[in-house]
Amino acid sequence: MGHDAARSEKGVRMTIEEPADDSNKPNLPSDQDSAEDEAKRLRRLQIMMSMVSSVISQDPSLTVEEASELAASAKRAALTLFPDKELAYDLLYKPRLQRLMRERFRLQ
């Protein structure tokens, strides 16, 4: 492996290594692929939660029971997309939906 060397103003030697040869690695999903997949799932979750919030806020024919079931279904779908993130859901989305339900149906 070759090295490029440079000296800083204080005389400390810094090296930059060339990237390793990855030609012998098995063809596994890359970090970029998994990051892209997570970004797609996150975008789906955001769109879904936006739609659920809009329906709860704006549908005049929606009953409190239907809104509760919609919120429960949204949580199940979110946990299907992100199975190990229930705490994050409970911290981020549950309070929003609860607030919308309180405002919409004048709940305590």
C-alpha cells in the first residue's frame, strides 16, 4: 500500500492511505444500499403519519372509534417498517396523534 506524506506547519507527519482492494469481498448489501432502504422506509412512515394526521384533523365524518383504530393501525404499520423502534414511535408520533384526537374530539 502506498502512502502520501505531508508535513504540517508544526512538523507533525500526516499520512493518507490508499483505499483497500475490495475485489475479493463477497457481494453483500452495502451500507449505502441499507441507508437508501432506511431512507425510503422513513419517507413512507412520514407520508403515512402525515396522511393519518390529516384524516384525524379534517374528516368531519370520522368517529372517535375510527380515529383510534386509524392511530392503532398507523402504529402497527410503523412497527412493521421499523420493528425495533417502538420507543421512538411512542416518543415522536404517539403524542402528536393524542393531541390531534384531544383537539378534534375535545377529549380530556
